[in-house]
Amino acid sequence: MYLCTDISKTILGKFDSYKVALKSLPRGASEYQFLLNNEFFANIGAEDIQKGKLTANLVVKAGGSSFDLSFTIEGVAVVSCDRCLDDMELPVATTGHLTVKFGKEFSEEGDDIVIIPEEEEYINLAWFLYEFVALSVPLKHVHLPGKCNKDMSQKLKKHSAKDGDDDEFDMGDVVVTDEGDDSETLDPRWDALKKLKEDNN
């Protein structure tokens, strides 16, 4: 997990409903609930997950100079099938944790400790919620046997030297870059599939 301040400045104005006013919280536990729907993912603008319907429950424990945030997220994320590029639904059930402290500027201390400026009253959790969901999605996702787009599978098979059933067709090893928002493949058939998808549209 990382705090991307450049992305935050661009997108967080669209996510006022995902703010938590830390400074005004009473001591003890406070509970919140957020909906992560198609509009949420469209506004985030990341390529990995573009649709979904999930509920995020948050418990914030305020204790002096730090705040303990515990997340429970459940629902369905919609991603592209690595084989046919059609949408597919993936169930999501994940948890997350953040410790938030006040300091001089935005920064991170470890994987789950976030520092926000002392003058900030709120923390906007939209990007963190997206990351918890994205990290729970497997790197490789394909439809169950028989569920792939048959036309795309047949067209791709014609461009492949591999024989066998469409549902057993292997797209090769997927490599995810450090940035997490682009993926590339060691298999040139991936480019051929993208071109076929564009032609089909």
C-alpha cells in the first residue's frame, strides 16, 4: 500500500463522502460504512478494477495522538477476463488496517502507518479503500470453463499454435509492474487478443 499524493490531489475532490473527520472524533470507537459502486471505480480511474458493488465497514478507534482504522470489505468486483477480455465478477471478502497520525506532511511509516499534516481535519479514505480491494484480486483471472466469450476464444485460437479446448487455453504468464496499474505479458498472443477485441467492437 502507498499514499499517492499526485493521484490524491486529482481524484479526492470527487470523494467527499469518503472523508472521516479525525480531529472531531470522540475517544473510543466510531463506526462508518461506505459503498464502493460503479461510480466509485469510474472516478478512481484505475484500469485494474472498473466496476463493482462492495460495502466497506470501518471502525475507528481514537486514542490520543493516533487513530486505529480497521476495515472489512465485502462484495463483487468486476474485472476483465485474461482470456477473452469480457467482464467477469470476482467475489471479494477482505480486511485492512491503517494507523493514522498527525505530522508535518503526508508520508508513510511502514505498510499501514500514514502521517497526515497537523492542520488537516479530515482523512479521505477513497484511495485506501480501492487499494484494499485491488490487493485482494488475484493477478490472473479467467472465466470458469465454458463461460468465456466463444467468438473471442475461437478467433484467438486461430491465431495460436496451441491445440486444445478453448477453456484450457493458456494466455501465458502475466507480469505486473511495480506501479500496479499496467500489466504486460510474456506471451505475444496477448497483443493479438487485444487487436481482435478492438476489431470485434
